[in-house]
Amino acid sequence: MTLTTHIIIATALSKPFFHADPALVFFIALSSHYLSDAIPHWDYRLGAVRHIEGGDIGEHEVLRDRALITTDLMKIACDIALGSAIVYLAVQPEHTIAGLLPLTLAIAGAVLPDSLQPVYWLGGRWPITWIHRFHTFMHASIRLGRDRWTDNKFILIGKVSQLALLLAALSLAIS
Ligand SMILES: [Zn+2]
């Protein structure tokens, strides 16, 4: 699932608690990542990340190719920037620490699980292995898109489901 979608969903769900404990905002945002990953969705492809032949759905390796890694990091940075800009405009927080902290924590919680994935692929040990196993367990086993690039029908369904989710969360974040 794109990080933009994760950020919007996390903001929509944690926004009612923005005036409560910041730890609660972060926890809700983090939980929302795992729960929304369970919904079949589309993902964009990362050039430096390859699925290990015959491995489990979450088993990938990172190709040590500087050009591919740079392109991937730029894609990810754009994805996070887009999501952050959308929720910033939707929430319109006050420019104070108290106003900006909850939104920052919602964004951080939304992207953290995917940020830890490369740490595992590069040989991370416990607790990264445990977190990775939980992430894979929560991920839709019929994850649309990445594993079915040859079938346009599945990619389309995954994009539509994610767009619907994104719009629903956005309307919640704005309200
Ligand atoms: Zn994820």
C-alpha cells in the first residue's frame, strides 16, 4: 500500500485523539498501518527490492545497485511528502509544538512498519525479525498488484480498492 494512503488513514483514525496523549496518537497510527495492510491493495514497484524465488511472500532481498536504490528512495520520499502535504492541508494544524506534534506522530506511526522492512531484508535480527513476521502475517495474502504484474485486471482492482480507501479516509481527516 502506498505510504500516502497509510498516512491519510492513520491521520483520519488518530485525529479524534490529537488532544489526548501523544503516545496514543502514535499507537493508533501504527496499528492502522497493519490493519489497512490486511485489505487487498496495489503497491508500486521498488527496483532494488526483489522477491526471493521460492521464498515466503515477505521475503525479499535488496540489490546493492546505487542507481536503483536512489530511484527507490526518491519514489518513497515523494510518497511520504505527498501524504504529509495532503494531511497537513486537511488538518491545518496550528504552527506550535502542540499543534504539529500529533500530526507528526500520526505520519511517523503510519510509515514506521514499512521503514523497518529494509532493515530486515539487510539482515536485521530480533526484534526486527519478529516485527517483520507480524507485518507479513497482517499483509493481505491476496495482495493485489505486486505479485500479479502480468494480470491488469488484478492491478486495476487493487488500485480502485486503494483509491476508495484513500478517499474515505481523506473525507474523515478533513471533517
Ligand atoms: Zn506495510
